[in-house]
Amino acid sequence: MTGDSELRLGTLALSSRWLLAPLESVSDCAFRRLCWQQGAGLTFTEMIRARSLARKNKSTLELIDTYDADVPTGIQLLATSAGELADALGVLAEASKDAPHLRNVCAVDLNFGCPSPEIIRIGGGPALLKRRGKLKELFEALRRFQRSQALSIGAVGAKIRLGLNRAEQDQKVYLPIVELANEHLDYLTVHARHARQNSDEPATWAAITEARARATIPLIGNGGALDAASAQRMREETGCAGVLIARGAIRSPWIFRALSGRGSSEPSTDELEQARVAYLTAAAAHHTKPKFVTWHTEGFERMARRLRGAPARGDATCPPSTNG
């Protein structure tokens, strides 16, 4: 059994229970390293559309920027069918023969939580939560790929919401998915809101507690962990094995340092400047997409203003597309 500071997912022995969420326009290679250095046990690239990956879309493959072998990194896939998922994973394995950095992917996560109306319209994400037959097929396809050893994937899992809407949450559609995940996955993440809720609405942590009581695999909590205190409180109140952190990490990657008991969640001025230079250097070396560089350049300036006590100026905590 791992200690309180450790978490085992499948064959992955993670150094902490605090995980960086897959964040669109945020979670690039250099940012993930910063979070890992501060204490994140596992990080994720931004969500990848399985359909685009299956078509060998160049821009999609470039989002899997797992160049840093030291940083435990998984990918999260949005898939609507087992066939689409199998095709995407096959492309990933084949591409890794010529792109060694793809072999650094250590986990694969399926997204059933993205609340985008566009994704729900095509039958993806939370629209699948009541279609347990289809979920089972997706889970089985993911496990088959892991067992094929086409890539060395240490853990496979999924992220769900509490339902497509309040009615589905009240029906507790998420609880049978926990039992399905027990049979086929290494872990399950529960975002404690339904898909119609905004990220500023309170998360229902009691649902994480319910799900954890049925789980025989590690149950990861998500939703409303905006700072170190609330992330710790989620663990204590729900008994979840770990916490997936989104907006709290965007506000300050040093949240992982605070959660690991190694210091403050706010960097010093010198630490912030060192991180900014290291980020820009790594981003240039890895030809990071401009959307990431723009966001983080502005993000470091937001943190600098906060440290100076200057008035906030457009101090958003996340890009418009991020909800977590």
C-alpha cells in the first residue's frame, strides 16, 4: 500500500496524489514540467479528438508534445465509438516508431466530461453517460490496446461528470459507471458537476463520496479544488484517492508545492522570473504552438501583478474553453 503522499494507478507509482488536468490551450510540455517540478504526480496534455488522431491530422499529433521523458504525462482522448478509439490508438502506436517522444505517453484517459455543446451534439462526452453498452465497448477497446503492449501504457482511465443535466445527476447515472470502470479501468475521475453547470457553480462533492464508496479502483476527485486548502478539503471530505486540479494550477502552478508540503502556493518574484525564462526556453526548443506561449506569457504577467499587489487587469483564471 502506498503512503499518503503516493498514488498508484495501474502500474504507475506516482510521487503525489495531486494531478494536473488536461487543459486546452494551457497544458503544453513546458508548463507540465513546471507543475511536475512543484509536485504534480501526473500531468496530461490537452484533450485530443480521437477522430482527428485516427485521420493522422498533423496539428492533432503535434498536441501530443510529450518530449520530456522525466515528466509523467498522459493523454486524454475524446472518442465516440470503440472503432474510432481503436483507430486513434493504432495511429499513435504507429507514429511512435518515427516519433520517439510519443513513447513517453504513460497513461490514456477517456473524456466523458467536456460540456461543449458541439461535443454533446455529436454524441460525445457527457452524452454517452447513459449509454453504458457503448461505454463498456470503449473501456474494453482501451484495455485491449493497453494489453497489446503496442505502447507501454501504465494506466488507463476515464473522466466523467455527474450527468448530462440535473435530471441525470438526480438519477445518479454516474454510479453504474463506477462499477463498469471497476471491471475495465485502472482509475476513474469524477468531476462533481453535471454538464449544464458552469465552473463557477458549486461542485457536489457528496457525489464523489458516493462514487468512492462503490469504487474498487482509485477514485480521483475533480471540481472546485481552486487552491491548496480546497483540494485538501476535497480529499478529507470525500475520501478520494487523489485530486485532479485545473483552475487552481492555472492560477498558480505552485499549488502543487503547497499540497506537497514544500512551501507556499505563491512563488517569490525570483522563482516566478526563473520559471518564466525556463518556460520560454523550453517552448522555443519544442516549437510549442503559439496559443500556449501567448497564454502563459500573459499568465506570468498576471502572477507578477498579483505578487506586486497591483490591481487585476483582465485577470482571468482560465481560457474561455477551459471548464474544470
